[in-house]
Amino acid sequence: MSISEDHVGRSYPATAPYEVSRAKIAEFAAALGDGENPAYGGADPIAPPTFAVVLSSAAWDAMFADPELELSLSRTVHVDQRFAWQRPLRSGDEVSATLTIEKVRARGATAIIGISVALATTAGEHLCTATSTLMHTMGDAA
């Protein structure tokens, strides 16, 4: 059975904790071309808002590994990404990500999939919800 509306609401276990470090914040900010931004350096740096992609994409692994869904990353286009922040990620945060399938709309050989990834500290503080829309073409796994 490939992904369908029956899979809406399916959640996957939280990812292993990821420790946000000054080095990773600086590396990510530099990759964005924003390495000189003082918010991303110094003694108490925050991560750029899109750093959440590092954490949320790790949660995608469980969904793509779910054999019942018959998904393949090679047949997937990431259409949209949004973040709803409670507070910025900071150096020293230990964060886990939990993915939930929010919406599936199958039309012919294409599925439009809405997912949300909740980012929370290991102490249980909710930090961010990252939502994505994926377009997936059905077919043999690549």
C-alpha cells in the first residue's frame, strides 16, 4: 500500500537528541552568507531560523524508511517550508524532532503530503514546529 489519506495522523518516534553547538551555528550561518551576523556568534549565539531544517530533516528518515508508505526521496520535491518559533535555538540546546503526517492528497501518480515536525528540548520545552509540503511521484523505488 502506498501513502494515502489513511496515513494522516501517523507520527514517528522522536529523533535522537542533537546538541546545538556554537561551531554548528557558525558553520550554518557562514553557509547562508550571514557568518558576520553578531546574533550567530559571541558567548551566547542563537541559530539562524532555518537551522531547524538540520533537525527536522533528520525526522524525515523515519517516514522515508516506513515500508508501508512506499516513499522515495529521489521521487520527492520539497515544495514549501514554514517555521513557527517559540524561541530561537541556542548553543547548548539538546533537541529532538518528532514528525507527524498532517495531510495526504493523492491524485493519479502524485501525492501531495503535508508534514509537521515538532522540535523540543530533551527537557520537554517546545521550540518550533516546522511544516513542509512534499510532492511525491508514485512508482518503483529508486
